[in-house]
Amino acid sequence: MTAETENEIEKLRELITRARVVLWDFDGPICSLFSGHSADRVATELVEWLESRGLHGLVTEDERESLDPHVVLRAVDRRHPGSDLVAELEERLTQEELRAAASAMPTAYADPLIRTWTAVGSRLAIATNNSPRVVRKYLTSRGLVSCFTPHIYGRTQDLHHLKPDPHCLNRALNAMGAAPSAALMIGDTPSDFLAARSAGVPFLGYARNKRKEKLLREAGATSVVNSLAPVRSVILGQA
């Protein structure tokens, strides 16, 4: 084992040992939600739905080309905050996410890690920009919902509270009576890291590829793993 690897494991061990509460992002660390139901297509269809209502101008060309449903949703909310239009668009996205949950691909080692962390007495919560209905559907299908219930905090129609705003993290911490310093956030995007930093919660990045890792490190994340396997090994005392 190299000194660099040993240093990474020691940082991981320190993060895990201090954590009494673990806040998970959903799409990424727990599963790949759109693995069988293209997020690009969902974003395109949301834009097409807006255009069919004569609302082409609500989304800029850059927002359209992002092919990210959340970018489209946020864009409309910025221009018509709290409107019936935003509520309907959010519900359309939720329905697409519910369909995607049926074919979502579990992240390697996520299921056993969740069960292990629960078994050793840590409390787990979800803090996500996805709909909580979607999270419950997926976790129920994997037999994992009891590991998180009732602490599933996701998207509401107050879209300005989506990460990188720390709102869902703060909701989880308040409900669980946990200090930020006694928690750990696991996420795979810069918005997860920024939300954790704003909430004062230590952060562990999960990056399934080099591009994801580069984005996390450029945002400021210093602890990033490419697999959840070493996290479970640390909890089990095997690393």
C-alpha cells in the first residue's frame, strides 16, 4: 500500500468514525436513476411540452442544451416562481422519475453499505433533489426503506430550496437532532458538496468516473472515492 493510499484511507476512517448520522444523495451514490430511462429525453420532452403551450421563451438555448431536467425546472421556476405552471412541470418530472425508478441501476456496494451502516447503529437520511416519492419507491423495491424511514427529504415545489441550497440537509439534521459536525454527506455532484459545506457537514464524494471526480475536486471536495467498497471495509474494520 502506498503512502498516498494509506493517507486516503486514514481520511476516510476519520470521516466515518466521527459520523453518527449519514446523509445520502440519492441519484448517484445509491443508484443510477436514469440508467434505463434517459434523463436527456426527459429534459427534451419537458422543453417540448413547454413549447406546445407557446412557452418556448422560458428556456434559453444553453438551458435547453444542458439536457438536464432539473436545469429546465429551475429555469421555469426562476421566471415564474410558485406558479401553477411550475407545479405542473414539477409533477411531470416526478412522473418521469417514478417510471425511471423501475429500471434504476443500483450503485455497486450501495445496498450492503446501507445495511452495514444501519447495523452498526448509525442513522441514515436521504437529502436529494429528486422527488421523495421516487426515493421511497426505489428503496422499497430494494428492501432498504426501513433503513431511512422517516428521514427522506427531497424536492418540494419550493424549487429555490434545491441543492446547492442546504435546505434538505438542514431539514434532516433538525429532524434527527444531529449537529452538523456529527454528520457526513455522501454525494456525487458539486451541488452536493456546496450544500454540505453551507450546512457545515463533512463531505465524502462518490465519483463513478474521472470526469465526476474532476468536477468534485474542482468544487473543493478533498475526500473522494471511486467505489463504496472501501467505505464498507472501514466500517467493518477491514481497512
